[in-house]
Amino acid sequence: MQTPFIFIKKHNQKYKNYMKALTIKNPWALLIAQGIKDIENRTWRTKFRGSINIHAGKDYPYVSLTDQQEDLIRGDLRYNFIKRKFNCSAIIVEVDIVDCVLNHESIWAEQMAYDVCPETGMHILRKGQPYVWNWVLANPLLYDKPIENVKGALSVWEPFLNK
């Protein structure tokens, strides 16, 4: 798999007041910022398409990765660099939400169980399981300087930046 080229963007503080944000825990926010992770999994669907700020949450929890995910990031210099460079509780990247689907083929997408209809070949989701929507992300623009000390929020929110 080819490593994506990461663009670094200088941000205009006043402009960023009008862009929505989404808080994501680390290490996921860091992986999105480097273009390594292309999916954000949520229990709710979004119809929003366009640019959004990614806010790295205040905590850095332990997470377990799949073998495929570990192989992808093991020794990745981009990930090791950004982990040292950015603090938590900061807006670190602008990214485009380009789609919102179920069962995306990315290794970062959480999959839902389904059965195949023998007559039509259609996938039928199994009853009783919670939906996991895969938000498809593209075009990360890493900020040259993160916007630090920003308190996150649930859902999609508007940062109040008064510096």
C-alpha cells in the first residue's frame, strides 16, 4: 500500500471559528491526521459532506488493534513523529467527510454481521445488532501548529476559539 502524501496547512484562527469539529480519541485522531486511518466508526449516520476539524481528545487510552492494523502502523515514522509532536485536547487536522456507509472494506471499518438472501444475493443485516456507520475520510490537511487547549464535545460541534 502506498503511503499518502500529507499536506500541511497554515490555519487562520478566525476562519476556523466557523468550521465544525469532531472529537476523536487518540491514537485514532493521530492516525487520521497522518492519512493512515481513513474511516471513523460511529453509531450514528451523518449526511454531512465536506471539511471538518478533528479534535484530539484529552485522554490517550490503551486500545487493541487488529493484526492488520498493527502491521500497517508498526514502525511508521509518520505515526511516531506525530505522537511526539502534538498534545491532546487540540485541533490537529482538517479532513473531508466524503461518505457514510455500512461495512466499508477498509481495515479501520467496524463490520456488521449480515446474511445473504439466496434469491437476490442482497446483504441483509442481522436483527438486534447496533448499527456501526463508517464515516469515510479523505484529504487530511495537517495544521502547521495545532490549536491547543480546546475542550472537546460529543457529536459534531463548533469550537469556540477566542485567542
